[in-house]
Amino acid sequence: MHICANCKKEMRCIKTGMSIRYTEDGSHVYPADTFECSECGARIAYSSGNNYYQENAKDKSILEDIWMDI
């Protein structure tokens, strides 16, 4: 369960199968889900923290991916 820091309401999962990638080279990918607060609309991406290597992950044209600035 994920709780919104603003509203203290439970957030609901709105998308599964997202990817969080490093902007440095994009080769390490963290699978994630996106959660949204039904009260204020705040969104978070939640990952288990277990990354995997993907050689062709450098393509930033995939819209549903989140690129982290490190």
C-alpha cells in the first residue's frame, strides 16, 4: 500500500510495467509501477530496486519510460 504524503490517502496503481532508466547511458533498467492519489492527483513511480541490464535501452523515444537524472 502506498500513501500520499500530501493527502494521507491511499494511492492506486494506474500503470504497471513502466521502466526507470539512468540518463547516463540508459543500460540499467528498473521495472516500476505508477501510482496516483485519487484526492490530489500526485503520482509516484515505485520500483522494487532490482535492476537488469538492457543493451538497447539507450533509445529515449519510448514515451512511457522515466529517465532519472543522476
